[in-house]
Amino acid sequence: MHPEMKQKPTRPRRLQEAGLLLVIFVLGTLLSIFGGSVEMPKLEVDENGEPRRVFTEDSDGNRQLVMEKKNKFLRAENLTNLAKDASFIAIMAVGATFIIVAGQIDLSVGAIYALSSVIGALVFHAFGPEGAKAGASAWLGVSLGMLACVATATACGLLNGGMVVALRVHPFIITLGTMAIYRGLAHVITQGQSISQFPEVFRTMIRGDESTQLSIVPLIVMVVVAVIGTICLARMAAGRRVYAVGGNEEAARFSGISVGRVKLGVFVVAGFTAGISSLLALGYYGGASSGDGNGYELDVIAAAVVGGASLSGGRGTALGALLGAIIIKMLDNGIIILGINSDYSRIIIGSAVILAVVFDQLNGWMSRRRDLLST
């Protein structure tokens, strides 16, 4: 049977994703129980539909702020930040899943994020209130800035894939080099300075106005990217080729699949998703610097691996990457809530990656053992 026509079993995937959902539920329960509570100002909605603080008067007529206890984890502000932070990582993790499923690796995703943010920020700043083209149409500036940001990241992915295919060098080496190059370019362009002052219409489009409590745009984009990634990997011939190359590159080549084209394609997808994530971050935070995305390569790869992607290739799903990103950010959030030194964050996430890889290897060994026993 042609490798790209082979369907991956859906039952193990569903069981794995159900397991990830269970992990999220257990983590949330534990953080809700052991995270404790915090006193927050009590809010009420005024006649204009906007939240305001509640005050009371003591016996002397002095106003006092009314406080109420809220669960540290379950309060709306914390869950909002958790969802927002997870969305940036999840979008890139979907692109990283394409690479890992194809048996490749990309260490430059954080640097791509930084460089595309800087390039996009330069264009947005030019059309901002203090920019050289402040008098031009704001929508023109927003369109050009969005294009510059995403196109830069996609071009970086194309360059990564092109060198991997043309030079036939392991992607670990190529992307380790481009990680330094892209980050260095971002630093040279900005001279280590932050770039801000964007058109207000762009920030409003991503973050909403001041009365908005939750920016749903990153969450919507995260879900859309995960859905499209799932369709591409599970339902389209191109996705089956990615699985085929990652499962057995030589067999895929002998079956007529253009392995080089598949490898090039997955790096382009990863660059494109990094560009989308950096664009959303520009709109949300309103600024960019060469230090943006520092350490994201670990978070992104961790999210994909924890979500079920096998570093040996051939296995992984976009939904798993999304759920893995939520788990990674819940671990980060839990460290803050439990009052643990934040320096332990990298240790915990690194340990989670190792455990996920060990579990994947053990699962593969058990599968091979079952196949041998059945024959």
C-alpha cells in the first residue's frame, strides 16, 4: 500500500487526547485546592456596563474598599492570562508538530518569532502616531505590518527548510545556526531597543477596547489554527505524506513521495505559524524587541511532545499540540500560584519533555512487542 494512503489509527489518538484532557482536569483541580485564595477588590457593574470597585463607609464616614476572597487559580483574571499565554505557544506548537511528525526538528522558532516581531513592529511604528507615515491611512499601515510580520517568518521557515534539503545537513545543526542568525539580526536592527507606538486600530483589533476583559482574538486564532492543522494532517493527502516521511523516509522515497518537498513544506508551515503568533503578540503587548520569544523553542517543542508528537517521527496531532501547550502553561501558572521559585520553571518543563519522550519510547517498545507476539 502507498505510504501516504495509510491511515493512522484514530483510536490511540483519541485515547491519548482524552488522557491529556484528564491531565488538564487533574492539574486544574490540584491548583484550585492547594493554590489557596487571595483577597481582591470587589467589583460591580455600573449603569454604563463597566466594572467598578465597591466601597463602604465605616462609622466615622470614611470610605473603605470592599475586599473579597477568590481562588487563586479559578479567578477570571488568572484564567484569562493562562488562556492568552497558551494561545501564543499553541499556535507555534501546531507548526512544530508538522516538523516533528516529519521526523525533523526546529530550534529557531523563538528567534523567528523575534525577528518577525521586529520587522512587523518597524512597519507598524512607521504608521503610528510618531512614525514617518503618521498621516497615511492606518489600515494601510496595519495591512503592510501584518504582511511584513507573517512574510518574514514564512521566509525564515523557507530558508530553514531549503538549507536542510539542499545541504542535506541535519535540521538540528541548521536551525541551531539560524537561531543565532535570526536573533542576531533582530538585535542589529533594533540596537537592543524596544519598538512601540503602533496604530491604535491595530491594537484594538487584537486586544479590544479598554472595557474588554478578555481578548478573544488570540483564542479564536488558536482554535482555527488547530482545526486547520488537524484537517491537514488527518484528512488531506499532504498530511499523510508528512506521516509517511516521518514514519519511514526511505520507504516514502521509494513510493514516489517527494521527501524534499515535504520537508520544505513543514518548515514553511512552522515559520508561518510563528509569524501568526508574533503578530498576535504585537497587537496584544503593543511593542517588540530582539529579546522577544527567548526560550520559546523549549516551550513549543515541549508542547508538541507532551501533546503526543514523537521525536522519532510519524506520530503527533494538532489537537495534541494545543492541549500540550495548555498543560505547559498550567505548569508555569502553578509555579506562580504555589509560590515556588520561578527558576524551577525550566527544570519542570524540561523534566516533562524527558518524561514524555521516555513514555513514547516505552509505548513504542510495547507496541513492537505486541506485534511480535501476535505473529
